[in-house]
Amino acid sequence: MWWKVNAVIIGMFISSVVDGQKPTFSCNRPIFCSTALWNTLGITFANQTISGQNPLAVFVDVNNRVYAVNQNTKQILIWHNDSIDPTQVIPNSVYNSWSIFVTDTGDIYIAYNHLYRAVNKWISGTNSSVVVLNTTALCFGLFVDTNDTLYCSQMKNHTVVKRWLNDNKMTISIAAGTGVNGTASNQLDYPQGIFVDVNFDLYVADCYNHRVQWFQLEQSNATTIAGQGSTENNIRLYFPTGILLDAENYIFILESGNGRIIRSGSSGYRCIIGCDGRGSLANQLSGPSTFSFDNHGNIFVSDQNNHRIQKFVFMTKSCDYTTTYSLATDVQQVTPLFFTPTCPNSSNIGVDCKLPSTSCAILNPCLNDGTCTGASTCICAPGWQGRRCETKINYCINVTCQNKGVCRPLLLNYSCECLSSSFSGRHCEITATKIVIYKTVSKSVSYIAIIAMITVAAFVIIMDILKYCFGIDPTREELEHIRREKRAKKRKPVVQRFVYVNAPSIRVSQSKEQSNSINDTSV
């Protein structure tokens, strides 16, 4: 049975011949059998201490090196050779970066979304970067195809743009979308994860339209292959953010809203990870944003709201189980619920033969408008989670908005509503420049006032010590001078009485006056 052994071998996918060459894919595309399973209990590959708060981006290259972005320290973290801790750190290399892509040559492409919008390339083996794409909106998804064409999904522009990296003019063209959000086949609404296959067909996780779009080469109109508007009625998506293809072009979709990973197969879509609803347990995810295969088939997920990077191990022995066994298990679960088939139409059962014979119709296990896909599987409607869609999703759980911001269960997972224009950022953590200046000036004035008061108090204490401990009073003379001046001002006015010396008596004076008067008359 050599073919069964080959069915479980996981290798790198080699693209089709292009211009006589066989370039390898820069991302891992393992080969899986139809019964492939993953251990639903995830391993925490990196916790919040390592990955930081709300890790957004994770990628595994063809050499099995794991790359992650720490938004708090603005670093790219790299793990080599299955190491537990990062073995390499590139400092000051990220800012609000939602995605990362690494080529087979080791060049790192990462979006920079702060003072300017651009995609930087960190050249392999160096700590230097160059700008390779200037954008006008936040870039969520990145991908480099086998023809060295860089793709960027611009969420707020509702487009996917591309640029051939060998063009020195940095010419940008639109690969998908019209620039206006909508539900038409040529429109997108907040596109996020992207993937380009060997035929250069573009796959887009059309997040706010809750669907996955397939744009064939040079076609502006897409085909909906999963989610809202798809002919696949057994799957309902809720905010898809990531998409991957394996070597046989089976699709893997990461849902942020439902916190799970689903995959396509010959019998449709099925959930493989996070199938018990959102949460923080080992078998749950909350607001995942990106995911990636390693070359062993393991899946790495940036579990954003749980502040960790999870690793789900591929169970190689799962390919030893045949489809017959899986079907037998399903029959054993639902057989006790079936009546003896006596109806002319074998698809119906019951006394009046009007009840469908499917386990979903009999059990009706899904609540709150959930869609049943099996005896124990429910596809929940937007806003609900749980095995039976019994729990309403609270997107703001374990979310702290800084500067008195208010968390709203809006957009992708949640949104921190800042109370004024003075604050911005995902958690209202960025303060406006004018507020920083005001705070700096206020603190400076406060510090000056405090220093002045301390100086005065110290001066008074020193003067008292000199006076009462050492008998030294530097102000004694000055105080004495002040006292003398005060005493001088308070003296009573002096009354002076003049005393005439040898003054004549009153009678003599009168006789002289009369004599003078007679003389004057005689004349």
C-alpha cells in the first residue's frame, strides 16, 4: 500500500514551469489526505510576554523559520530550528503592522502603517530596509507570487493592489476591487487575507462581505467560493481574515468572527480548529487575524484577543483512518434516532413521511438561526458562538481601551472609541502632539513651582539652624537698622518756646510807641 504512505507525506509544493524555470513557492503548501486532522488542543507557541499584546501577524517560511510581530516593542521576532524562544530580533522594524511575508530568499516584507503607508523589505542577512511599495491606506494582507509580484490588500480602500518588484518605477496597479465597498462581484469590503496560486489567480478574504472571492488572472469579476453568496450552502462565514491553499488547492479559511479554521474538501467545507466557539481555552481562539503552515503541516495562528500565538499540530496518523470509518461513526451517532424506513420516499421518515431523514432535521440542534451541518456541528449566525450557537459573542471581553476610551463590538472584532480627537490608535493609546506639549508645559510649571517652594523652605530652615543652634544671625544688623528706623518714626514732636533775652518791659514799650506817635504828628 505504498500509495497510502505517499498520501501522508508533507512536502513543499513546486509551482508549474514558468519561462523554463521552476521557482518554488515562498509559503508552505503541504499535501494532506482527505481525512487529515489536527490536534484541536493548541500549544501556546508564544505568550503575551514574548509576542506582546494583540499579536496580528505570524508567518512560517519554507525553511521552517517562524516570524512574528511584536507591536509593543516594534520588533520582528524570528525562531530558528524549532527553538522555544526567539533566536533573532530585528528592532525598530514595525509599526501597526498587520501582516508579514518572507520569500524563499529570506527577504522580509512587512507593512508600515503609521506616519506613512508603505511596505518595507528587510534584506536577508542585514538590518537594513528599503521601501518597495507606497500605499494610500492601511495594508493588511501581503503576498509575493512566483513572478516576484507583490500584492497588498488595502482595507479602507476596498482594493488589492500589486507591483512587479523588478520594475524600478514602482508602478502600482489594481488587482481586485473598485475602490468603493460593495457586494457586487467586482467589489470588496475591507479585504484582508490574500493568496495567489501558481496560475496567478487571486483569492481574497472579503472580510465585511463575509465571503471568499476568487479572481482569475486578469479578471475583474470574482467568483464567490465560500460564504455569503456562494453556491456552497453548507458554510456561513463571519469576518474571514485569512486564506491559505494546500498543494492540491484545497482552501483553508481563518474566521475572526467565529474564532475558527475551516477547510474545503471533496464533500464541502468542515471545521477543523476552534469548532467549539470563541474563547481562551486551548481548543479555542478569539479574534484570530493571520495563520500559516509550516512544512510539517502544523498550523500557526495569531490569536489576537488572547494575546498569544497558537500552534495546532497535524496528526499524521489521521490519514490512516479511511472514509468508511468516518461514515460509520456518523451512522452510529444518528442511527438510534431513525424510524424504520417505511416511506415510499427514502429521503423522508415519520408517520406521515414528511420529516426529512437527515440528522439535522431530526435533532434541530442549532439555536439562534444557526445552520446545521451534521449531528454535532453548527455554523453560527453572526454574533453567536458555542457548540449550539447558544452564546452571544462579546467582542470587548478582556479588552482595555486606554485614556478612558469605550470598547464597542464593531468592525473586525472590536473598536476602541476614543473620547476626543486628542487620542487615537487601536486602544486609544496614541496621544496627539498638542496634548503632549500641554502636558510637558504643565509639568514644567509644576516642577518649577515645587522647586521654588522647596528652596524657600530650605532657606528658612537653614536660617533657623544658624540662629538657634550656632548663634549666628546673618540678619541681626539689618533687623537692628529696621528697628531704629521704626523708633525714629515714632518720636513725639518737640514744642519749642523762644525766650527773649534783655527784652524791655511792656510799659517802656508803650511809652516809646506814644513818643514816636507824637513826633510824627508834630512833623
